[in-house]
Amino acid sequence: MLVNAWDVASAKQIEAAGCAAIATSSAACAAVLGMPDDNTMAPEVALGIFGRIASHVSVPLTVDFEGGYNLSADELVEGLLSAGVVGCNIEDSDYAGAGALVDSDVHARRLADIRGAALASGVDLVVNARIDTFIRYPERSIDESMQDTIRRARAYLDAGADCVYPIRVTQPTLVGELVAALDAPVNANIDPAVGIEALAAAGAARVSVGPTALSAVMRDLRRRTALLLGGDVGGFLA
């Protein structure tokens, strides 16, 4: 179970609650900096966030590194390891080209290069291949998206990914189908209508919350602020 942090303060609270590892959310990190979540953040900015978090917690940190911010595989791995990171998400959305997603063969080669660079460094960095089929092709049927997801997942696993992450897959039935088809670790997301136990029973290896942790905190801040502006100091502090 991974709760996604965006800074040192949030990471320390997540660790204190008992999480065995911490993840970051690129959308949350971008939001607190007033930046877009589209792979255009300067890599040194993202790495600076990761380094600060890693230096203040004692549990492993895995990070959402979007598409890799145009770094070469060697630069990417060197930057992550220097920041104290043990794993990363790399997504296959195509922000620079004409397509919604990067060609699967091209992305698989990038993942293979990252895996090779990690092994050459002597650190077996955990590579979580994020697959964006469900969010980039909303007009597709579930069956079409599942077929493309499985095809891409197999290519990414063959390239050296440790885990696949079809973002926004929250249904236990779909998780079960993916696990059965791939026989590999699958990362799922949470949904208010689905319990963690159901995702685990379906075979999910890891479950993350993405930017919803930041969203929940911001909603609570807005609610408390409204109470304070209405004169309810006790409600604000409760």
C-alpha cells in the first residue's frame, strides 16, 4: 500500500502512520509548485524534491518520474540514485509527439535502457512501467483498452520492468484479468467503492493513491478555512 507524498512534511506523516514504503505523485508535486504535470518539469526540480524526502524518511522511496523528463537512461538512473530513490514509475504518454501514447516498441527500448543503466550502476532499481491506455483513450471500450494494456505490459515486462501500472484500474475484476494474463506484479489504484482487501484478493501486488492524498488534504484545508472564516475556531482546530 503506497500513499503518495509531495514534500517532506507529507512523507513524514505517511511514514509515521506506518507505511513500509513511500511513493511520490508527479501531479501532486507539480500542483504544489504551480507547474503542469506534463513531463516538462526541470529534472533537477523533481530530483530536488525526491532528495529532500529521501533524506528525511527511513523507509524506501519510489517516485513518479513521469516520462523521464527527456533524460537519457544513464542520466535518469544516476539522478535517481543520487537522490536516494529505490524505484520509479515511467509512463508511456506521448507529450512531445503526435500520438496519445509512445509507440510500445520505442517505450520498451527505453525501459530496457533504464534497466541496463541500473544494473550497470550496481543498484537494481525497481522499474514500475505505467501504462496510460485507460486515460489517453477514453473513447475505447474496456475490452479494447484491456487488450492494448496487456500487449504493452508484456512488452514492458520483457524489456525489464518489474511491475506494470495501468493507471486508474480500480476494478478487482480487471486487476484479476491482468494478473492472470501477465503473471507479473500489477499496480492498481483505489476507489471509494472498492476495498483494499478486494484488490489484494484479485492479485494486485501494490496499490497506490496517486494525487488523491493531496486532494483530500486540500479539501480539508478549504473546509477548515471556511469554518474559521465563519467564526468557528474550534471547528478549524478540531
